[in-house]
Amino acid sequence: MSAVTDTARVAAPGNPLSQSVRDSLVLAKRNLIRMSRIPEMVIFGLIQPIMFVVLFSYVFGGSMNIGGTTDSTVYREFLMAGIFAQTVTFATAGAGAGIADDMHKGLIDRFRSLPMARGAVLTGRTLADLVQTALTLFVLAMVALLVGWRTHTNIGEVLGAFGLLLLLGYAFTWVGALIGLSVRTPEAATSGGLIWLFPVTFISNAFVDSSRMTPWLRHVADWNPFSATVQACRELFGNPGVSPSDAWPMQHPVWASLIYSVLIIVLFRTLAVRKYRSATA
């Protein structure tokens, strides 16, 4: 008890913002070191999206009608923005499982006893997941190039597309953080993090042209935050997109993607930090 008190006295905060940034970076480093010691986490995280690229490209490539053609090369370019977006959003399950595991082992209670910013534990975890997601996205882009995906714009627009993908992935890790704090086991966090992701990613324009859906389902897909990021990436990559739509997110996908991602971060970070204050192992 006295040790904690002495630490708190020595580490009395000065500027709250600088302390929060410092604590978050320390926790992010801790999580990255932990991930590096469990390489199978990174390997398994790479295998799934690579399988999606190969399976969708070669199994569905010659049967999907995109822009009036069933050319498999056109479908591969159409597909990749959806695969990239699906990959970054599926990181949600890992974020939730990691936080649930820390809860289960009592680490969250220990962190709360230390003189650190209240949101630093969660921010550190989400930043570490963002680094892992960036690595996965890089490897996946290399695989996509090997199967025939190409971009047709300048480097700035391509980097902007990947920036939107990482922003969406970071936003969704806060959803995972809230789930991880709300369940009792890492297994439940993994299941809870995946169940809602399947309708979000498949009721979208990621893998098919949403114009071919029934009217009410297309309306849902066109206003899906996930669809906005996918469409924005297609524009920035110069890849084939979906048929024209009257939905505002499809007419202004880059702005819609930014707005959606920022709103998700603000909302779910607020809820997650509030839950963190009261959660118990």
C-alpha cells in the first residue's frame, strides 16, 4: 500500500494532456512487446485476410458482374478495397479479447491502482492494435499486387486511402475495447467481436455491387459506415466502384468515411473509458 502511495507521490501529474499521452505510449509499448513475444498472433492475423484475397479473387472472380463485365481482373480491383476494410475491422475481435484477457488476469485492477491517466490503458491497447493492423495491411497489399490488383492514381491518394482504412480500423478497436470490458472471458470477447461484424461487412458494397440488392437492403448498405470507407478507397485507388447512388455517403465517400470514423471513436472511447472506471475482473 505504501509503495503505491510513494509512486503516486513521485509521479504526481503535471499537464494532464502530456501525462495522458506519455502513459498511453508506455502502455502501447508494453502491448507491442507482448505481441512480439507471441508471434503466432501476428501470423494467424495475416493468414485469414490472405485466404480471403486468394479465395474471393479466384473463386468469384469470373462470375461477378462489375460495371457490365465479368472480367476477373476488374473484380480483383473492385474487391481489394473491401478486403482491406474487412481486415482492419476484424482487428476489433483481437482488441476485445486482449482487454478481456487483461481483465480476467486482474491486470486492469492493478493499472487502476497506479497514478496514470484513466484512458491510458485503453488508448495504449488500441494504439498497439493499430500498429499490428498497419503491418497486416502492408503484407496484404503485397499479396494483392501479386494476384493482379493495381492502383491508377498518384501516391498521395493511395496513401490517403490507406490512412482512411487505418482510421476506420482504429475506430472499430474502440468498439472492441468496450466489448472486452463488458464480458467475462477472452473467448466471449472474441465471439462478441465477430458476431456483429459479419452483417456490417457483408451488408455493404465490399464484395458485390450494392445496386443489385433489394431496395431496402441497398439503402442499408449505402449508409453503412463500412461501405463509405470501401467506396472512398476505390475512388482514391482509381479502382472500379459500385453503380451511382443517391445516398450522400456514396456521393461523398471520403468525407463520409472521415465523419463516420471520428464519430465512432468519440462515442465508443467515451463509453469504453466510462466502463473502464467501473469494470471489475
